Amino acid sequence: MKTTKIIYWVSTILFCCFFTVTATLYFLHAPIMVHKFQRLGYPLYILEMIGTAKYIGIVALLVPKMPRLKEWGYAGYAIDLVGGVWSHLAVQDVHGALPMFIPITLLVVSYVSFRRFQAASDKHLLTRQHTNP
């Protein structure tokens, strides 16, 4: 369980750091982000919308003892990342889609380790309840 917890926190913190940077770049209208969104055909006002959603997702993933909130955070990021890959592929930008697999991998590792850690915690809690009447 300790290894799972370490894997969970390392992958989650790396993932959240990555998205803190991208969300900040969205809000700053960094030229690289503006260029990417224009190339994909999206209006620039969407940068603030997605940036806000990314910040909310970071909070959702890092808040302790709220597993349902984390599930929503994971779902939101999965939709964001699949949408990002899909958008790049739709404009024949395979090279733009490939780097997306780094945060996708971090998200999957974080989610799987979260579920394993959660299951182990639930099992431990049930065992404690049955031994302490």
C-alpha cells in the first residue's frame, strides 16, 4: 500500500504541475498557446474557459478525503485530453497529438493508483469496523 501511495502522489503532483503551467499559459495568452489554438481553429476566448477548468481540476485532484470530487476531476481531464488529441488529429497534426500521451500516461497512472489506494483504504476500514464492535 505504501508503494501505491507513493506512485499516486508522484504521478498526481507531476500531472498537476504540468497542468498548472498550461493553465497559466492559457490565462497569459502565451504566444505558443495562441498559435496552437488558432491552428486548431478555436476562438481565443476558450483559453480562459479551459484554463479555469484546469485550475478547478487541480484543486479537485489535490483535495484530500473527497473521492467523488477526484472522480469528477479525473473525468474532466480525460475529456480534455481526449479532446486535445482528437483536435490535433482532426487537422492532421499527428506531431501535435503525440506529446499529449505524456499527460495521458500520468493521468492513467494517477487514476489507477488512486483507485488501488482507495480500495486498500476501504478494505482496511471495513476490517477495522468488524474487529472493533
